[in-house]
Amino acid sequence: MELSKWLHDDEWLDSLHPEALSERAKKAVSQLRFTFNEKEIEKLIQEVVDGLLQIDRQCKMVSLRAFYEPGNHEINENYDRLSDYQLLYLSSFSEFFQSVSDSTRGSRVLSSVFPSLPQDFPRLAGAYNPDLLPLLREERQLVSEFQSRLEEISLSGTRPAVVKGEVRQLLQSLSRDHRMRAYLSLTGRIRAYRNEMEKLFLSLHELRRNIGQKAGFSTYHDFLLAKNGIDEKSRADVHRFRHLVEKHIAPLSDVIRQAQWERIKVYDPAPWDALYLSPSGVPTLAEEAFPLEGTYLKALRYIFSSKVPLFDAMNRKGALSFHVTGSVGQIDRVHNICSHDAMAGINSAFFPEIGQSFLLLSSVPQEWLCRILFSETGSLLYDQSAQKQNSISLSLLDSGLLRQLARYSMVILSQRAWGLFYNQLTRYAKEYDLIEWALDLPLYCALDEMEEFICRARVSNLAVFRHAWSEIATRYRLEGTSPDKPGLIPVDDLWLFSPLWWTQPLSGIEQALAQVMVLGSLPYGRYHQRLEECFTRLLLEDEPKTPFALIEDAGYPSPFAEETVQKAAFSIVDFLGL
């Protein structure tokens, strides 16, 4: 199959008729009520689920086209059109989801034929009730406006406290004066947008409170748990996990930053020094690592040799393509790079119907290449796994935790081959990456605690939120809470400019959980036999189970056990020589 022609097949997009969805949904409900044959009910459910999965496939295809055709503005219009259609589809079939769940025959078919869906259907029915549709559309618009402001400020739209684009490169300059001017420019933009962001925040918070109340919940937090299928026990476990990270990992940031100041010989650290980790700058790729696709295939032979033929075939078809920012070995100059988000411009997708995978990276900072490249490889391997292929999974309800675990497992397992990319800078590249992990862990836990506080709040009061954040940030020892640990993003505003609460509240903790499970399964920096065995079992498991049941069966340590968090902290200390 010619991939470019397949990606440009707009026949399905052209067939979208939003005005007909309501009638289709009513017909499906009617057929369900008057159908007594379970095979017919199964067929009906399959058609509705296939409709959702088709929307998800089309969204992936549009995203891939954006990589191949970066200047095509029609692609953004198609993506917005699909996003709106998806929302309308879920809302239109809300009654169908509930009717199947309430029906004895429907429930029996779900349990026997679609074992991953019995809990999903009631959640979809409640979360996308037609009465909520106007509010959900308004919510999406406010989030879109927020993301546009982040783009204008040069902040990541997916990762908290991450600067991107030209500003990021200037903040990594060998010249302290250049770094200072870049920082002042960045914080000037943050101040300029603060009032507007506060207004957007209050509008969204009030709107989400209304969504929760209209859906029949006392708070938006309760609505969110029901929508995402999270029980109170899981959140109680997360509370314990956050406390353990605060106790064992958060204190490491003081030692890490002190070692940094000594390494770069800065004795009056300022916020503009935060991204300057070494007198040699950031890890850059070796000249012999190019072309990157060939080096990647070579690296896979050291890691997952059985997958080399698959990725080699992708390369021949043009479905494997990597582009980084900057020139080889150059760090102290501004490059004309894309304004893509640090995690946007990254496309990994698997299409089981044609047996085709894509792994495409555009304008990835060189210091992040191996982490992102092998993280996306882990995501692809998870998509191709027996677990994913033997069960229907609605993308909106897919377990982010399992995917994050696959991502970070692959990052660590790949490190034995990083020398092919960074040559003599390999050790530094690994340290650079682990320092980010160590600093991200308390940050993501602090933001999860703040998001929970915000989602539970019954009043939209900025003063209350700022006071709560000050206490939380101090407990987790975040950057900017002490003079010897200045923060790149003003700590008072960090929660407000974090994309996590805006886009996917209470989801960022999945990254922290996955990182601790991976770090807790090591001895770090040595042979990772246990981690490799756990990861292999995770990919081979073909029985539908809850995420934590799968994780336990695969052999990963529990992130809620103090011993696991202590081991994760030791792995960081051991490898960084703290």
C-alpha cells in the first residue's frame, strides 16, 4: 500500500454529517430495545464502537499529515472538525451507552464479548450527557485559548515548567548575559499575560464546577473520577505515593542543584542558570549519529533485535523519520527552529487494520532525542502488544499508566545504546536525563495535589488557590522556593501556567508513578535484567485486566510501597554520584 495515498484518503472525512448523528443514535437505541438476539446486539455495539475508533484513527492520520505537510493549514481545520465531531458523537450516543449498560442482554454481551467495556459505557454515558454538550464545547474553547497563550509565551503546551523554541536555546547559552536577557524576556511575557490567564482560569474553573453539578456531582473532582473510572482507593494510594516522593525524592533537588552550581562555578545562582547544567552546555549528537534513522535501527539490535525487521520496513516506506534542532555539535547559537511544542511534532501511531506503524519526530532538541525517541518506541510497542490487540480499547479511556510504564521502561532499557548517538557525551546525556526525572517527580506530585485541591474547590477564588499552592510548593521543595534553588518559571505562577490542569487534570501523576516503578526495579546503571523481564511480560500479557493487576503480574514493584520509592531515590543518588 502506498502510504502517502492512504494518508490523503479524505473519503471518510467528506462523509461526516454531524446533523445525521442524532438520528443514527436514536435508531441504534430503538434497535437495541427491540432486539432479543445477542448476536444482533453484539453487531450493534461493534458498529458504535467502530465509529469511535474510526474517529481516533482519522485524528492520528491528520496528525501524521501535519508532519509531512507542515504548511498545510487545512490540516488544522480538519483536526478541529474531527475533535468537534468526536464530542458530538459521544454526546449523541450517550443514551445508547446507558441503555446497553441497563439492559440485561446488553450487559451480558459487553461482559462476554467486550470485557474491557462494561465499566466504560456507563462512564461515557454520564460524562457526555447531551445536556453537558454546550458546556463541554465551551470548555474546549477555553483550553484552546490557554494553549494559544502558552505558545505566544514559548511555554510547553504539554509539560509543566518547560520552555521551548528560541527562548530555550538562549537559556542554554554559554553566555550568562545571553541567558539573563532571555530570562527577562520570558518573565516579561509571563507578567504581560498573567491577568488574562487568571481570567481564563477563573472562567474555566467556574465552568467545570457547573459541569460537575449539572452531571449530578457535588464537585468537579467527583465528576472527573467518575468520568475517568478512578475509584477513591486509587486516589488514596496516590496520596500515599505523593507523601513518599515528598519524603524521599524531593530533598534530592537541593543536592542536585548544589552540585550543578559547583560544576558550572556559579556561586550566586539566578533563575537564568537553571538550564545551564555544565560548562560544555547541553548534550549534543555526534556527527557519526547521522542519519539518525540508521543509527536508531542499529541501536534496536542491542535492545529489541526481534523488532528490527518491523522498524526497518517502516524506514523503507518513509514511516520512520527524525529531525532535531541545531547543527551537529553546536550549542551556543540560535537556530531557526519550528515553534512546535516540546512534545508536539512527535507522532507515533499504529494502525492495526493495515499493519502499519509510524514514528516521526520533528525539531526535537538534541539533548532530548534519545529519551523521546525510545519513549515513543515504547509507546508503539505497547500499541502492538497482545494486551492492546486482544481487547477493544476506546482511546479516550485508554490506560495512560500502562503506556507511560512502557515509555519509561524503554527509555532505561535503551541507554545501553545511547553511545551510538552521543559518543563521548553519552554519560553526560544519561545524567542530564536523570536529573530531569529527579526534578520532575516532586513537581508532578505537587501539581497533582494542587489539581485535586482546585477540582474539589466549590468557590473560584484566586487568593485561596495561590495560598494553597505556596504551601504545596514549599513542602515539595520546588524550584524557586529557596534562594539557592531559583526557578526558571516564577514559582508563584507555575501552577497557573501548568498545562496539566487545563488539558488533563489528575493525569500527570501517571508519569511519576511510571518513573518510580522503573527506577525502583533497577540497580541503576547496571544490567537491567529484571526491568527487561517485566517489560516483556507487560507486552505479552493477553488477558484483559485492570492496569495495576497487569503491572503486578508483569513483576514491576508497587509504586505505593515505601521500599520502591526508596529504591528509586537510591537509583538517582547512585547514578548521579550525589
